[in-house]
Amino acid sequence: MEFIKNRKKMIALGATILALVIGLVSISAHAALSVSSYTVARGSLSSVTELNSTIQTNDTVKYYSPIDGVIGTILVKEGDYVNKDDLLISYNEADMEYQLAMADIDTRTDQGSYDEALQSSNRTAGLYSQAANSLPALEQQIAATQVLIAQNEMALLERKASLADEGAKLQVSLIDWADEPDSEEYENLQKLVQTNAYEQQYASDIVQMQEELTCLNIQLGNYQAKKSEMTSQKMATYSGVLTQGGKDRIEAVKEANDLANTQRLEDLNYAKDGIKADFDGVVTKINTVEGNNVTKGAELVTLESTEDVVVRANVNKYDIDIIAEDQPATVKIRGIDYSGRVSRIERMMDSDKGTGVGVEITLDEPDENIILGLEVKSRIQTAALDNVLQIPVEAYNSDEEGDYVFVVKNKKAVKTFVEAGAKNDDMIEICSGLNEGDVVVWNDSVMLTDGMDVNVK
């Protein structure tokens, strides 16, 4: 009987415990979820994006040989830091002196050739002018002499004809007196015939006219010889006289030679001082050796500036949205923080440089501690806002419908869509959807749902 009583007691106790458990489970099913909360308020918000970056330069200069010459001394090695105006490479002094002397000789030779061409042309022009001016006068003299010769020849013929006619008449008269050979008249006629015959050959006026004809013919021959000489001279000198076009040509040649010689001397004088650095920088490449013969235009040395350096990074498509030009940045180089600003954002993605968008940071005060090509960490301040609504990033959510948070209303979590702005590791700016004083809630372990009962801590 006692056993039955105890058993009944145990059954009653079990029923009581089961009812208690069922009640507790029912109560737990309807209990509010404990959540973390934050009251929306205004405040300051700053955001920093950290990037892997590389130090590069905006100013790279390749130095080329200004002359054909011999390399003297190379005073730097690849990787050396140099200051502006430091001597990098010098040329062989003996070769430089020789080239300067030859350049001076070539200049004087070109001037002499030009002067000689002009003087020769002037001499030839004088001879041509002499011939050209002489020929008309000679032709006039020849024509006049030929007229005189013709006149004298006609006068001589007429004089001889007159004497011959007179002699013929005397012969007729002598025949008429032939029957009286001893007469005085016959003897006189014989004397007159002899005198006439003599005069036809040796009369003083005939001799004079013959002498004058001889002189005129000699003179005519001289004139004709001179004309032939002047004609040949004119023909021979015609091609040697510079036309205006010819003068323009040698003037142009002289100007070209003068320019070339001037440039050559300038290049030689520049090279005489050696190749010097145009700015503070690092020698990144040397393309020659001491004693090497180089041609004009040959690449000698490359210098990259450390005055105009940039820190370059590739930014992914998510972070690029919050980066803008002129944002302040800090770059840690060899343990030193250098300040700077975002100076450039490329407007394209370059697959050769990575999958991101290129961003450049210009340092405010670079110095000789900068090492080109060094990989460094950059921190860009992407936001520095005052008096903005903000909430913890833990309270912020997103789904296919948009960005949202849960706001407590009547002890329930109400899904509320918002528009977010800048953020950092802790806080995020709310541009619309919330008001100052709203309480947003979240649970680190359980996903809240719209209308869920919550117990705000």
C-alpha cells in the first residue's frame, strides 16, 4: 500500500514538473530578444582607406649624347642619389679639344668657300660684262672700217683708171707721131707715156691710198680678232656668272652651314662641361662605359626625379567610389610618415597594371630618403565630416531591396530603409531614412526580422 502511495506521489510530481516545463517553454517562445542599441545622433566622422602602393616619379629624363665623342669618366652608378647640377658623365678632354679645333677650321673653311664663290663670280661677271659691252662697239668699228676700206678701194680704182685712161690716150698720140720718131713731139709723148706708166704704179697718192688700205685691213683684222676673242670670252663666262637664283642658293648653303657649325659648337661647348643632373634624383640606368665611342643621340644615362614623386596604388571598384582628388593622405616610407594628397585618379582600368583603377598621391615634401620603386602603405582620408547622423556599422544591413536598419518602435524591431554615406571601421553616415533620437538595434548572433519583439539593453 505504501508503495502505491509513493508511486502516486511520484506520478503527481512528474505531472507537476512536466506542466512547469511546458509553461516555461510557452513563456520562452513569447519572450523578447535581447538586442544591442544605439541612439541616432549627430557627430564627426572620419574615414581612412589603406592601400598597398609603390613610389614612382613623375619626371624621368633620359640623357643623350649631344656629340659624336669619346666618354671620359662616369662619376655615378645605377641607384646613386644625385643633386641638381652634379656631374654624371664627362667626355675625353683631348678628343674635345680636337673636335673644337676642327669645328673652328670647318667654320673658317665654309666662310672661305663662300667668299671664293662670290669673288669668282664677280671676276667672271666682270669678264662677261667686258665682252658683252665690247662687242657692240667692235661691230660698229668693223662696219666703219669696212666702209672706209671700200671707199679707199673705190678711190684707188678710180685713180688708177684715170691714169690708165690717160696712158691709153698718150699711146694713141704716140702712134700718131710714130712716122716722125725724131720729132720733139714724139720724144715728149714717149716721156709722158713712161711717166704715166710709172705713176700708175708709184704715184704718191696711189701709194698713200694703198698704205691706208693696208692699215685699214690690218685694223679690220684686229677688230675682227678682238670680236672673236670677246665672243669666246662672253660664251665662256656666261655659265660662270651667278644668277640671282644662284646667289640665293649659295646664300642658303652658307646659312645652313653657319647654323650647323653654330649648333656643332654649342653642342661641343655643352658637352665640354659634361652631362649634369637637371634635378635631385636617382640614377636608374647607365647605357655606356668609360672610353666608349658614342654617336650623337646615343642614350647615356637615365635620371628619375625625387622632387616630383608620386605614390601609386591600384584601387578596387568598391573603394574607388569613396576616393576623390585632393583628399589628404599619409604615406609611411622607411618608418617616416610623409603627408600628401590624392593628385590624380585615372579614368580607365589598365590590365597591364592590375585589375584596379590607378590612383596617385603626391607628397608635400619628398626628400633623399625616398626610394623609387619601394612598396609602401598609404592611408587616404576619404571622409572628414562634422555634424552628420551616424550609426554603428553593426546596425547597418543590405539585401536585394536596399540598405536598411532596424528601429525600435513599441518594443518591436521595425525594418527601415536608409541611404548611407561615408563610413569607417566603426561608424557609418546616414543621409536619409533616420532622424536624430531614433534607436537602432541589432543582435550579433541572431538575424532580426521585421516586427520581432526586442528587449533593448
